[in-house]
Amino acid sequence: MTLQNDLLLRTARGELTERVPVWMMRQAGRVLPQYRAVREKAGSFITLAKTPELAAEVTIQPVDAFDVDAAIIFSDILVVPEAMGLPYEMIESRGPVFPDTVRNKADLSRLRVADAESDLGYVLDAIKLTKKELNNRVPLIGFAGAPFTIFCYMTEGKGSKTFSVAKKLLYTDPDFAHALLQQITDSTIAYLQAQIRAGVDLIQLFDSWAGILSPEQYRTFSLPYIKQICDLITDVPVTVFAKGAFFARHEIGQLSCDVVGIDWNMDPHESRQLIPDRVLQGNLDPCVLYADFAQIRAEVKQMLSAFGHQHYIANLGHGIYPDTDPDKARCFVDAVKEFSTL
Ligand code: CP3
């Protein structure tokens, strides 16, 4: 089946394109009142994510509302630990919590490598249904957390500013850390391969907590596992987004990935120099969307001229904040299209 709008896919593959493709991280979610209505109907985030009809509906909402060049499947990175035997809860206005954590080899022995088809079948069903309902309008992005970020949540048990419980284990029990990271990696590879079989057109890895590691630790505890994933996912383009890992840009650009995500702390010109032969994606500070329309347009113009109009996917530098005015998000998308069309 050919896509009506394959701009993002062509750009991710390294082709030259007639304009810059654009989508927004976390575009499917609380910014849209129509999302909140469906979420209300479902009762909880987890029920919503586990009901393919509803997950497909909220995946497509931002395509209708913002006219973005891609959909991203509505799910969460934390479905992988759950599939490994560590269930999570999503607590309103607090975020995810794991009632049990994994902090030593004995805890690890109670987990399994996730079986994608049986443990994550609901995500695969949501992907199949979304592909059908999207009817080839735009590509569908599949995703997973990078192993180190998943490790953070499984060991810490909840969100944290420092993830010091997780980081402590890297120093006190590196053997355990590597064993857990490998089990997450094996689960993630099987899961992403199943997502591709179910129909996703691209994959993005979110290493949301990359920025808490030193360059040396990042090389030891994150990059080798991302590399294993990149080496085995060869059928669709792969994006690696390592938030805060400005120090690892060159090494990430050496992986067998197609696109490298850039956050707003990373200078576009410097990023191009460090990652000369990959497509870049990013990097508008999501807080810019609190500014007025004229300022948003000016910031987008500047971002486009800094990255250039080829080998580039416009996005925010991290997920859109839930209290963003949807009209401002629409302004961002429209400005990218207006200023980058040949
Ligand atoms: O539009 C999309 O991006 C698709 C859906 C998506 C969600 N989570 C839905 C969600 C994606 C890609 C994610 C990824 C995710 N989840 C990441 C990596 C991206 C990033 O932001 O760094 C992380 C770290 C998580 C873990 C997570 N899930 C947290 C920390 C939270 C609470 C804070 C928050 O952002 O809400 C969630 C909850 C979550 N995941 C919501 C949504 C729509 C909000 C829950 C709700 O609707 O009640």
C-alpha cells in the first residue's frame, strides 16, 4: 500500500524532499479536549491503552487536529516492563508507579523476556486497527523506551528528578544492571519486530533519562543496548532520541540508525557537525508554544534556517506539555509547512 503522504518516511530514509515533515512528540494526549473525552470514557489511561478501538481513535486525533505528517501509536514505554512481569499504575497528576521494583538478581529471576504476541497483543491490535483507519494518510510511528530509561523506572519504581536509586545500582551492582538491561533489550527487540509486522512504518527509541548519565556511564550502560536494537531493526527507519545526551551525539550518529533526535539544549549547527550523515529531528523548546503566535512563527523560522530544509524532521525538543493551547500547536505545524515549502 502506498502512503498518500510519505514525506516523513522519505526524509527519514535520507531522500531529498519538497518540504520539511513535521510531527510533535506526545501529540496524542492531553493537549486535545477530544483526547480527554475518550480518556474519560475509558476510565483510566491503562484501559485506554489496552482498548485497541480507543487507542486507534486517539492516535488519529492529532492527525485530524494538527495535520501532522505522522501518527504515533498511542501507548506508553512502560508496557514493556509490564510484559516482563512488572505491572505499573498510572496515578493521576503523579505519573507512573511500579508497586514492585527490581533491584537485585533475585528480583530479576522473577521476570521474563516479554513475548510480544501474547503479552503485548493489545498494542499490536491497536497498530493494525490504526493502520486500517488511517487508510494510508500518513505513516504510523511505533516506539519503545531505550533500555536504560526503562531500567530507571523498573528499579526506581516511579519518576524522579535524579533517579539516584537507579544510578546507585550502576555503581553498586553493575553485573545486575547489565543483566536487567539485557533482558529489557531482548524484550524490546522482540516487541519492535512485532510492531513492524503489525504495520508501523518507522520506529522511535525514547532514551528520556539519558541526560542523567556521565559520558562514560552512557557508553557503558545505554549505548551498547541501543546499538543492539539498531543493529537488529533493519526493515524500517529508526530514530534515536536521547534527551539530554548532548555529549553522546557523535556516538549516537555512528549507530545504524537513520534519524537522531535533538533537544533544545543542543545547538543545530553543532549537532550537524557532530552528526554529519544522519537526518536530524527536533528541537523547539515546548515552552515556545506558550508564546504568542507571532513569536512561535519567528522561532520556527529560525529553527528551520539553523537546521536547513533537507535531512531534517521538524519536531519539539521533547513532548508537548499538557496545558498547551491546541491552536498554538497548530500554529507550530503550519509555520513549519509555510516556511519550508519549496
Ligand atoms: O503522542 C504520543 O507521544 C504517543 C503516546 C505516548 C505516551 N507516552 C502516552 C502517555 C508516548 C510516546 C509516551 C512515551 C513515554 N512515556 C515516555 C518517553 C517520552 C518522554 O516524554 O520522555 C516516558 C518517559 C513515559 C512514561 C510516562 N508516561 C510518564 C512519565 C507519564 C506521566 C507524565 C506525563 O507525561 O503524563 C506517562 C503518562 C502518559 N503517557 C500520558 C500519556 C497520554 C498521560 C496519562 C493520562 O492521560 O492520564
